[in-house]
Amino acid sequence: MTGATDSDGDAADDVRRPSVATVARDRRVWLILAVVAGLLVCCCSAVVGTLIALSSGLLAA
């Protein structure tokens, strides 16, 4: 069995993948992380707010 090749027939090992530093400089990565963090904060705060409302309602009744 032969090694993996790219479309030109060259060895796929010669293809460079971007380093972590290069990926971290990409603004799209930071945008995706910011959106995920925002959704996480919103969901967690909604859950905490609901729990507080339920617990205060149960204590007041």
C-alpha cells in the first residue's frame, strides 16, 4: 500500500497545516468563540434566573 498523496501526486506529508498561532490570529476563530461564550452566558443566566424565580415563588407560597 502506498502513502497518502494529494491531487498532484506528491506526498501529502509535504502539505503544511497552519500552526496554532496562525489559527489564533484568524478573526473568524475569535468571532466564533465570542458567539459561543455569549450563548453560554445567556443560557446559564436564564437557567439561574428561572431557578431563583421558582425557588422564591415556592418559598412565598
